[in-house]
Amino acid sequence: MAEKEVSEEKDTSNMDLLDRLGDIEVFRTESQGTLDKICSDLAKASVPKQLGVGGVAGWTTGYLTMKAGKMAATAIGGTLLLLQIAHHKGYIKVDWNKMTSDSASMADKIKKKLHLKSKSGLEKFQEWSARNIYLAGGFTGGFFLGIASS
């Protein structure tokens, strides 16, 4: 009976040791991505550190999103403006009805191809946010500050 208890204690202590070794970066699996490693390390950090890192990452993302969005809007708007001017001057002839129907049918085809049964980006972000509430809170606040500061 005593031998059984000793062997059970050894098994539990071995499992605890294996769990601790799994937490050490050297023993992590190669399949775990860099971002997953960083997030799992940050999940163990203090709350102010999580909020700070999340805020900086959010601000950077918000700032770059606004800059890229402005560039994309300028490029698309400029292209449409040039197309309209060229059509008005008679350089090109555009069949707007055909263009509208073609773009609508193309959009429908793309939607059908992209309709996968996997989780959407929003659902994945919600699950991640539930696990890393402080990091997500800092990111959200930083994101809105980044948008406002650009």
C-alpha cells in the first residue's frame, strides 16, 4: 500500500516537472508561432506590463491602419476620378451598366469562395481577448488613440 502511494506521488511530481519544463522557452514545441510565444509570456506578466504592451501595440496598429487607409482611399478615389475625366473627355467609353453587373457578379463569386466554415477573425479575437483581458484592453485603448493621433 505504501509503495503504491509513493509511486503515485512520484507520478504526480513527474507530471508537475514536465509541466514546468513545458513553460520554459527552450522546451516549447517548434510548431508554436512567435506571436503565440510572446502572448503566452505576456499572459504571465504583471497587469501594468500587459496594459502597457497592449497599448503600444494598439497605438501602432491604429496609427498604421489610418495611414494605410488614407493612402488606399486616395489611390482608389484618384483612379475613379481619372476614369471619370477620361470618359467625360471622350478618351475612353465605359459601359457603366455592364461594369456594375460584372462587379456585382464578381463580388458574389468571391463571397462564395471565401465562405469557409472556420472561425472569423472577430471570433478568434474574442476568444483571445477572453484569455488575455488586460492585454486586449490595452490594445483596444491604444488602437483608438492611434486612430485619433494620425
